[in-house]
Amino acid sequence: MATLALVLGAGLLAGCGDKKANAATQAAARVNRDEITVHQINFVLAQQRGVRPEQAQAAGKQVLERLIDQQLTLEKADELKIDRDPRVLQAIEAAKREVISRAYLERVGDGAPKPTAQEVQAYYDSKPALFKDRKVYNLQELAIEAKPEQIEGLRAQLAQAPNIAAFVETLKAQDFRFGGNQAVRTAEQLPLQHLDAIAALKDGQALAIPAANGLQVVVVLGSRSQPVAAEQARPAVEQFLLNERKRKLMEDDVKSLRAAAKIQYMGAYADGAAATAATAPATTPATGAAPAATSATAAASAPLGGGNISKGLGLK
């Protein structure tokens, strides 16, 4: 992103004749009495992902136009004293708390050591379905709405059905609500905790996965081998493991802060709040890697087509 900022800065300042003025202000535009600077544009661009250096000039111009619109609305809001609205003040304070808290946790995460080559190789070797034996799957997926007490019955009916079409007819006959689709998905687009089970399926076989609203059925219609070599996977695995270490450091730090603090729940939150806090995972921000998920566990628990391993490993 530093390269992007340099390219953008050079592009926006090119063609301006007064070099002294450029060096002094780094201004990209003046809106009434206020200037919008290259640094402001670079900051916005730094929050965006996937902008390549050759796209910097065009992206910078788009950001500048948005900042101009923002400045105009801010000036009008100032005239109307909107910043004194209690709801606005509350939102500003909440945003400030979030930004400062996130910055602190990210600083904690910065202390995570980079994984060694041996650790990266060990992770690669431990996930053959994701790398060495990676496949591209042609899947049929069914999302079935069901009550918890109906799940085992549905599993049994799926096991007894001669094919998925027969199982679908059973669902219709019993008035189950369900939706289906067919998709081609790579190994890293599947939930990690179910990947080995899906990889073991033969064509035509199905896997039943508990879901928030019932049951999800995944049928492997076909697959083809598309392995990923260790060297190709290395950068993504290294980043993924580093993100995991950062996340763990952040969670441990929040737990230690809680343990050292005196926290008293009051009012409507007094009953059961402490027990809930003890079992709830610590909230930690994303570590800033692009693309990256903060946790393989989060990816693993997501439904098919939702959060997935590719966000954590960056494989395509």
C-alpha cells in the first residue's frame, strides 16, 4: 500500500508548475476555505483492498470527488449545528471508542512472531485436502428448515434414499421448507471443519451438516483434482498462520484485562450476564492482511457459500 500511496502522490501532483507550493501544502483540491490533501486521499485508499498501483491515479480521483462531497456536506452540517445533536454526539463517541480500542488491539497483535518455514510446511502437510490432494467440486446443496428434534430423522431419510431426487420428494411430501442450488466450489471455498468429510465422498454421495435453521445437505456430483504445491501455498499459509497468532494474542490480552478488572453487572443485565461473558469469545478486529479472515474457526462454522477458507488463505 506504500507503493500505492507513492504512485498516487506522484500522479496527483504531476503537472503542477509551482513545486514549492506542492511541497508546502500537498493540496489536491480547495473547497471554499478548506483544502483536501493528498494525505487524506492516501489514507482513504489505504483502507481499500485490491487497488493495484496502475489503478492509483483513477482511484485517487474518485476518492477526491467523494472527499469534496463530504467536505461540502460537513460545511452545511456545521451551519446547522448538527454536530450538537445528542444522537450525533453519541455516534461520534462510539466511533472514537471503537477506533482507539481497535488500534490498541492491533498494536498487541503486532507482537505476534512470524511463522517459521517448518511451521508453514507442517500446516501444509496437515491439510492434504486443502493443498496436496485439493479438488474442485461440482456440488448440489440443499438448505432445509427443520427443528432440532427433526434433524436425526432427516439424516436417516437421507441415508435411506436411493438418490438425492428421491430425498427431495420426501421433503416435499412432508412439507419441509427448503432451497437448493448447484455450484462449483474449490476446496478452500468449503468450511474447513467439513472439508475432509466432503473430500472422502464419492460421486453421488451426500453429507448432512447441521445449520442454524436446520440441516444443510451437500451432494458431490463430481470432482476433479487440482493440487496446490507447497511453494505456491507458502505465502498464503504464512499470512494465515500469522493472522491466527495475532488473533490469539488479542483474545488472550482481552481475557487478561477482564481478569484484572472489577466488573459489576447491574440492572436488567445483572442476571446471567457474568456467565454469558465467561463463555463469549473476545471480540478482536481483523488484522489488516488482504485478503484475510481473522480465524479459521469462523470460516469453518460458516455455511457453504458464506465465509470460507479462501478468505483466510487467499487461494484462488
